[in-house]
Amino acid sequence: MVLAAAGQAGLVAMQVVLLQNHAAMTGPWLTLLIPLAPTLFAQYMIWRLYLNPYVSFGQDRFRVNNVFTHYLVPYHLITTLEGRTALTLVVSGYGRLPVAALDAALTKAKRDAVAQELLRRRDAAAPRAGHGFEKRSTIGLPEWLGPVTCLAFFLVGGFASLFG
């Protein structure tokens, strides 16, 4: 996560430098969109793949926010924990659930701490009405349409300013 945040800061710095250099030059300002469009897309991908996945502990359920799927897993449905480097939950009736947020951990300490807390909460959990397993796909239109449309408009605008 530190490297991803540093990468995003580097991309912002590069965009600021491009804007400052372009302000000193003459020519149509839309030509600046050509180098900026890929950096905006790169920032979105860094956020989506490295900064967005996370896990959190709720009162009755464990929340897993993977890259394209969100899960809410009641503690009492967790049967076992698997994996040596990454964490995989075995959920009763739902199979194996990878926890992508812990895949990028540089040490096993974070994974082990989450696993120990899950086991502690699972042992103390009791089923509650209305707090079942939930799976939500995040691959719908709001997730991909915004960045792709933004990138397309920037590229079209940049190319149009070159030839116009």
C-alpha cells in the first residue's frame, strides 16, 4: 500500500510538472491531454488494484473488499482458514473465499493477525437473523464506465487538438 500511495503521488507530481511546463510553452492547451490521459488511467488502476482492497471486522460479519467483489461473511459460517502466504476463508455452504487485501502484505504478520482475530471472533459468534452471507459484484457500469469514458474523451480531445 505504501508503494501504491507513493506511485500515485509520483503520478500527481508528474502531472503538475507537465501542466507547469505546458503553461510556459505556446500552442493549444488540449495537446496536454495526450500525456495526461494515460497517467489518469494509471492512477485509477493503482487505486483499484492496490488501495481499494481491504478487510474490516464488523460486529457480526467480516467484510472482504476484493478487487471486483465485496463479501460480508458472518463469523459463524467460517469453517477454516487456509493459505501460507495469502489468506483464504472456507465458508460453510459457499466454498473458498480469497482475501485479496492480504495478498500484497510484505510480511505474514498482518495475515496472521487477521487470522487470529477471525478465529477469536468465530469462536465467540452466534447466528443472528438478517446477518447472512452477502456477495456483491463490483464489475458493473459505475466501476468501468467512468475511467474508460474519461480516458477516451481525453485521447479524442488531445488528438482533435493536434489535427484541428
